[in-house]
Amino acid sequence: METPTNGFFRMDEESFARLSQYVTQTYGIQLPATKKSILENHLDEKVKNLAMSSYKEFVDFILNSGSSEDELLHVLDLITTHKTEFFREASHFQFLTQQFLPRHQQENNCDNLKIWSAGCSTGEEPYSLLMTLEEYKKIHPKLTYTLLASDISTRVMHTACHGEYDVEKMQTVPSGMRHTYFMCDKADPKQVKIKPHYRTKIQYKRVNLMHDNYGLAKHDLDIIFCRNVLIYFEKPTQEQVIRKFCNLLRPGGLLFLGHSESVMGMNLPLSQVGNAVYQVQEPEARSQEPESPALEFTS
Ligand SMILES: C[S@@+](CC[C@H](N)C(=O)[O-])C[C@H]1O[C@@H](n2cnc3c(N)ncnc32)[C@H](O)[C@@H]1O
């Protein structure tokens, strides 16, 4: 049995390396050495509550027991950032209203628009998409859409499904939209809720982007938002995930990455059409030079 130093168990290098390798393989997320002390600070109580005598025992438990994904997801929550906000990287929402939607309406008339927010965290991104689409619908009522949101973390998805936020979170929501989409929480004046009528328009699904199959049909989606998620993955893993996105998007469909992310150096059938916005090439364009100019949109 290991004796805790100053009451704390220390994670030995081997246990950390095993955990780190497993997390990267299973969830894509890299676990740099700087995260070790964060894990030690947060997991100490858990190790003690489970009556374990060392991190070696804890890591054996979470990696070998098939029933303990909850524990692993808890570890994952400690090392991943869920930072997000309403209308984050706002130019993407302008791109949708000013460039994509008018064109989509023209070409597809009332075809149902299908959007996936992959790595949605606590829901601010899919709700921003919903508000953008609903505002557009006020002027173009024929628009119909399906909005899917997913994350690996059940904890953040729980918040997303409930649509309850601190009132300060509304600061980045345009003032004209606040009363339309949010209501006060009578029990807590510091909280607001997305109105049920809108909340229920989003479908949620737990998806690990590292899985081969996301359970979605090929070429069925118009838009994927996967912003500030892949930044934590190694480059080859990013490319594998984006390749799967390309298969799920219809030709001409759009992929939105975070503003600091890009597909540079990757061999993918995508043309850049805006700031971190990529369009899946039509099959006939795929044999052309990768530098061939993007077609439809002005950025
Ligand atoms: C920083 S948040 C981004 C939220 C939102 N997309 C935005 O840009 O504001 C990253 C999210 O990616 C999720 N994530 C990390 N690895 C994942 C994986 N392998 N599969 C699915 N989601 C993952 C995390 O749980 C986290 O909620």
C-alpha cells in the first residue's frame, strides 16, 4: 500500500503514461504531463472513496473494468475544456444568414436543412444555430431544419438538454433575441432557461468522434459545426475525423471549424470558402488541383 505524501496520493509516471495513452487512443484527446497535477488534485478523494491504495490500482480499475466508463468520463471531464459561449466566433453565424441560407433556399427551395453540432459542450453552440435559423425563418418561413447536437461528455450534454444558464451568459446574445428565446427561472433570478418550444427542437446524441461509425447516413448532412474540439487531437487524428465528416456531408455541404483550426496540410476534398469554413467538393472537382479556387461563396 502506498503512503500518501501530505495526505495526497501521487500518481506514478507509469500509471500516468498508461492513462494518457488510453485517453488519446479512445477519445483523441492528448494528455500532456502538465495535466498530471490537475488529475492528482481532483482524483485524490475519488481514489480514497473507492478505498484504493494507489493510482496504479485506480488506473487498473478504470482501464480494465468494462463497467467503469463513468469513472473514465469523469477523468475526461477534468482534462478537457468545455469552454463555449452563445454566438462564439460570430462571423460563422453571419456566414450562414448572409451567404449559405439564401443560396440553400434558392437551390433546394424547402428541402429540410440538416445541421450537426459535434462537440456541442453545454449547448450554447446549437442554441446559437437554432436562434440564427429561427430568425431567418421569420423572413423565409419555408425553411425547415433538423438540428442534431452531440458531445462525449454526458455531464455537459445534460446541461445542453436542460437549456439552463447563468443570466450573464446572455451577454453575447443579441438583445433583440433574448426575450424571444429565453425565459426567467422563477426559482432562481440568476438563471435563465431556453423556452421549451425551442429547447425541444434540438436532438441530442452522445457521439465519440473517435468511433468509426457515428450512426449517421452518408451524404445526408448540409452542415457540420465542429469548432474548438479537434484542436486537442493530434494532426493525423484530426484528419481521420474530418474525412469521416466529408463522407457524411453532401457534396457542396459545409464544415465549420474553430477560428484557430484549419485543414492545412491535409489531403481532403475540401475548399476553403470563409474563415475556418470549408465546402465539400463536388465529385468532379476532386481530381483538380487542391489550390483550385473555391466556387460559390465570397468570404
Ligand atoms: C471547447 S468545447 C467546444 C464547444 C463548442 N463547439 C464551441 O466551439 O464553443 C470542446 C468539446 O469537445 C468535446 N469532446 C472532446 N473530445 C471529444 C470526442 N472524442 N468526441 C466528442 N466530443 C469530444 C468536449 O467534451 C467538449 O465539450
